[in-house]
Amino acid sequence: MKLTKLAAIALLAGTTFSSWAQVDTNKIDDVIKASMARFDVPGMAVAIVENDKVIFAKGFGVTNLDTNKKVNKDTLFGIASNTKAFTTAALAKLVDEGKLSWDDRVIDHLPEFRLYDSYVTREMRIRDLLSHRSGLGLGQGDLMIWPSTDKSVDEILAGLQYLKPASSFRSKYAYNNLMFVTAGEVVARVSGMSWNDYIEKNILQPLHMDNSRAGFSRIPKSNKNWATGHIPMDGTLHPFFVNYLEDFRGAGAIASSVSDMSQWLRTQLAGGKMPNGEQLFSEKQQAQMWHPHITSMASKSAFESYHQQFRGYGLGWSIEDYHGFKKLGHGGGILGMVSQVTLLPEKNLGIVILSNQQAFGALSAVTHEVLEDALELEDKDWVEDLAKSHFEGKQQAYANAKPEAPADYQPQLPNINYTGTLQDDWYGDVIIEQLDGKLRIDFTHTKRLKGTLEHYTGNTFIVKWDERLLEADAFIRFEMSSQNRVNSAKMRAVSTQVTDFSFDFRNLHLKAK
């Protein structure tokens, strides 16, 4: 995809001509359709903005394979972790208003805030919540919010103190949702209204993101134009409803459309100035949000693909270089649904893609094709290249997903010996009981985490969840007392390649009550 001759002449003349105005939009359509077909995506919506204009906004495919209702530019999807930039923008507004500082201590606004280490509790700043450098591990504690628990914000905050850090404070990047849940509560305390209300009244409404909501339950009943996620299993796509991560709050709860999100992209590219000319947040605060607060190593494959030499994370934004240009963005993932936002500020270019299947490669392929055109790069078949790596990776992951037979098989004790209530300090109660001759497990705060224990060897079992689409089978190993009753238990995913990192069974320390 290349610049047209007319656009090239305009650039040489130093005009503000938008090259995208001359792009064959049928070609963009073709790339999107090819990606959807190759990755088996039922529905996708795409918007592109350049030079403060929405030059492409369309929906493709269907919202739900069971209904075949068409996706359009106003179809709502869960944007998941793309919510994080909205939470950061909310805090930026409060900074602009003088109500807090990025360097305020969290405990100054949330006196009950406690982490495992008293030093980190005392020194954690607002900017630390937003940059994945808390010392907590990847997805640590997510079982308090995933998938859909009954825990309140107060209960989530109370559980944080029991999460043992995976690294020292500010030393390593490790993606963590609970710090953004905490940041959302800071917004609530400082503003005097709930995070949901603040986001809707102070960000979504001023931007005229009229159909977007800070939570699935807040979508008007009259609006039926929303997408359902789909999960591939055994060669078939299965519609799978989730409430767009409503429990994630400031970390991932917003529902939006590409039509609405295009206004968000325009505002970001305009230094916080909204399409109506008013300032949502200042350029000074955007500079803070777009500044890398922690970095991680650039991969060899990323360098070979698009000359990435650094990558990092600012405040709610991933940051990297892309063929020498600063590129900001974020991905968002729900069971059965993924999204992607990309900004190239130097080109005044923004892209948002929402979809109802969990194939990130499909979105990345479209994004790279658009960037290829914008930067006049050598033509490359991104759809095929990313599809090849996607499907080869999945094939390998599923091939390794089944546990190997134990080297030294040991028989189990009678089922009754394993029954009882286990308790984890940050999650709560997990019940093991015998029903109809089978051992059953019940994560009491999480409706979808109910399953059957199948014996593996000795006092180790494999948890098979009733909802197979979770793809989260887990080992559970019981430590027994001298009377052969359960003292404690540890869990871990059978396959870390297949199971989402937010199923953080590995961080549970279950003890008999």
C-alpha cells in the first residue's frame, strides 16, 4: 500500500494534504476481510484518523454467529485494557485541576491501601500504579476480578497486602491489573463520584462518545448493538458472553465503538484538545502519560519486523519505536474478544480495531498494513505472515497442553480425605467436596470456577472446569497431615501457553480452615 501520486506532490509542496484521502478504501476493506477470513474472526470494526479527520470507520461481519446481526461503526465491544488510558486521562484531569499530583503517595488518597512490603506501601506513588512497576508479578491477584467475581473494591484493596511481590519495587516491568483497579478508586476518592460516573461524565460525554459506557450493565437496554465474544475450540467458533470485564473497573471495563473511539484518538493526537476545541487534559499531562516510566528489552523478532529498538510503558500506554517513529498503543483482551489502539503522533495517525474473537494477530495484521502505507514501507503480506506464526504457535501450544503421564504413579487416598474448605488470604474460600462419588471444587467468589478433580498421581489432581471454553485446566497438589487430612494446597495452570495469565492459580496459598 503506497502513497498516491497526488498525495506525494502535496507533501513535496508542504501542504497539509491528507494522504489517506487518496487511499483506495476498497483495498483497506480487502485487507480487513482477508484478515478476518484467515484468522476466523466473525466481526470486526475499524476506524482510522489522520490530521484530525476520521477517514475510515466501518464494521465488518457479524456481532454474534447465533444471530448474524451485522457489525457497524457504532457496534459496542469491550475495549478491555484500552480502558487503562481512560483511567490515566481521568487522573490527568484531576492533576490539571490541582486536586492531586502524579507523585502523591497512594496512601494519602487511600489510607487503607496496603501492600505486602511496608516500604512499598509507604512509597507507592500515583504514577507507580499506572506503569506496571509495583513489584507484583504478571496478572498477580487477578483471580479477585477474573473471570467475574462478587468482590467489592474494598475487598480487592484489602487483599492486596497478602500478595507477595515477584520483584523489587520499580525494578521490573510486570503487567498488573489490580494497580489500575486501585487507580480507579483514587479517581473516585478524589473526585467524590464513582470511577464509572467520573469516566462517563468527564470524559465520554465531553468527547460525545455517546454510545460508550463505563461498564456493560450501564448500556441502555434499548441499545442492542453490541458484540458477543467467540472462542475457537475443536475447529468451531463458540459464542461466549462475558460482561466486558465490568469487575476490572479502571483496568478494563469500558464498552465502546470505533465511531466513538475515533473521537478519543483525535483528542490524543491533538495534545488533549477535543474535537469541539476544548481541552480535555493539558499537553503537559500528556507528556507525562507518553513518557516511558519503565522499559523492557526489545525482541529480535520485533527488530527484524519493524526495527524496534526500544519498548516501554508510560502511564496507561505502551510505547515503542516503529521504523524510527514513536508509536503508542495498547491491546485489550477478554475471553472471546480483543481490541487494539495505535497512535503515530508524528504522522497524526491513529487506528482502533475492535473484534469479537481472541486472535490478536488479525488486528495486528490490519494495523501493520495501515502503517506500511502511512510510512511508505516495502510491501509485505502481514496477514499471511502473522497468520503463519499465530497458527503455528497455537498448534505447538495445544500439542504441549496435555500433561505428561507421571513418571512414578502413586494411588490416591479416599476422596473424603481431600474434602473441606481451603482459604487463601487474598482470594478467600475454595471448597473441595464429594458429590456423586466425584471430587468437586468451588471457587466461592467466582461462578465460572466450578469443576471436577481428576486424579493425576498421589495427592495431585487436575481440575477440569465445567466451562471448558475457559481453557484453564489446573493442577492442584494437596499437602496432607499425619492423619492424612489436607493441610494446604498449591495450584498452577496445566498449560501456561494456552491458559490466560489472569488465571493466576500459581499465586494462591490455600490453607485448610
